[in-house]
Amino acid sequence: MSEQQPVIDFLSRAASYGDPLGQVECIETHGSLIFLHGQCAYKLKRAIAYAALDYLSLASRERACFAELHLNRRTAPNLYLGVRSITRGADGQLRFDGAGEVIDWVVVMRRFPQQALLERMAASGRLSTALMEDLGARIARFHAEAEVTPNFGGAAGIRQAIEDNHQELCRYPRLLPPAAVRALYHTSHSALEGQARLLDQRRDQGRVRRCHGDLRLANICLFEGQPTLFDGVEFCERIACIDTLYDLAFLLMDLQHHEQVELGARLLDSYLRHSGAPEDCRPLPLFLSLRAATRCYTLACSAMRQRTPLDAQRKARQARALLQQAKADLYGDSPLLTSVRQGRC
């Protein structure tokens, strides 16, 4: 039994929330378990470690919970309610915020319908140009107010992203053709060398900031009628302190992946109009490619974990399509780049 099993059992029981007859749902992610009860969601960090994430110690999970609360209140102050401890009393019983020993921590959020996620809305055709207009303006304001972080980003930051992607893509030779992975790696480095000076200039101009870091459709919801960014990266400054256009590129890539090219172009146009300063979009093809490669290996990893062959095959197809998309983005051949070529980029 894992060290967190008593906590998981506690959070799985409706009685723990003072509602013995209620129901608790659980959503699993790669780094957390999210327990849904009543109007709230309780997010428990898994005691795990990856290359850029380490939640093995209780102290690290405490820090991560408070960091998540602080950083995500920038964009979702009404969604993030607080952090609660889980304690073990002298009687051995677990409680929220009790007087005994703290054995774990959870982030408490307001609950929202899963159909309010923009990823679900994209799948059901419910995204709109008006929503993209609003979202682009909100992201532009968020980036404008975010902390400048000159010790990160630039050409060095993108070079590390290329290396990280390549290391992860090479883990799945049965799903991703090794020759295509190697070609993407070399072409990405060539593209970087051509833009290294520009990327360093952007960093020096203050365009590298403490961003969201994982700005995908799955991490945006409609909350109280407004598009709301949540679940930003708290566990790794190198991943979150990035070029603002690189942050936006993840969402643009995701819209393209969901075959919402025109909406992606509208989002980019709105972002540029509301950014408050002229934007140089020359790095965008490289940024889109890197984001497609990142999503590629996460889907390849997901394919290996699926319980049914059909689900595994579906994930694998998506991963291979994104590998091809990463290549097309580098050459400026993606549908999104074609759509905006005559515009401000």
C-alpha cells in the first residue's frame, strides 16, 4: 500500500466532508488525484517524481499546493479557494485541518461542470469567435501583468525545450518513427540557430515572464460565464518562465490539433490587438512545432497506459499526427500559419 493510501481512502469517503450520504468522484491526472464532492474539488498531489516534478516529500507537496494557489489566483481568483491540511489525530482518525500530525495537503477549488472545459467545448463544436476574442484579450492582459523573469527563456531556454522533447520522443520507438523523430530534432536546432539572436532580444525586452506554462484547452474553462485559465505550472520555473508567445503557442497548437484553425487565427488576432505593444511573430513556427512535439510525446505515453486496444490505437494515431504537425509547423506549412500569413504575423 502506498504511503498516501490512507489519505486517498479518506478523500474518497463522503463522510470525510460531513456528508455521509453524498457521493465522491475522482479524476486522475499524471501528477494529481482530484476528488469532487458537492461544490468543491480537492486536489491531492501524488507522491511521485518526474524529470521536472518532485512531489515525493510531504514538504514538497505543501510548497506545491501553496504555490499553485498563489500562481493560479492571478487568473482564477474565484476558482481557487485555499489549501487545507489533512491531519491524523491522537485517535488515529484523519480530519481536515485537525490538531494532530499533518500527513498531506490539498488545494481546494470551486467545482465546475466538465462540459465547461474548452477541450470538451471544442470536441462538441461549442467554441465561438466571440469566445476566442474574449480569451485572446484576457491572455494578453495576463501576460502584460505577469512578472518579468530575465534569468530564463531566450535561445538557451528553447534549446533546452528541444532537448527535453527529443529525449521524451525517443522513449516510444514502437509508436513514433525514429527517423522522423531524429529529423525533427535536427530541423528544430537549425531553426533555433536562425532565431537565437531574436529570442535573446525578446528576453532582454521583457517578453520572458512567469506565464501559465501549460496553456491548453483542457486548462481553460467557462467559469461564471468567463473564459478562465487554471492549473498553471507551479512545479518548475523553467517550464513556466517562458516567452509569452511560446505560452500562447500551446493554445494555438491545441486549437489547430482540434481542427479549429479559424478560431485559432481569431484568438491570435485578438491577442495581438490587445497586447499593448507590437509583436514579432517570427518565432511562432518554431514555438508551434515545439508545442506539437510536447503534446505528441504525452499522447504517446497515454497510449501506452490505455486499457483497451482501440483507445491505445486512437492515442497513438493522434501522437503520430502531431509529430507530422510539428514538422509542418517548422516549415510554415501548418493550416494555422497559412490562415494568418496575410495578417499581422
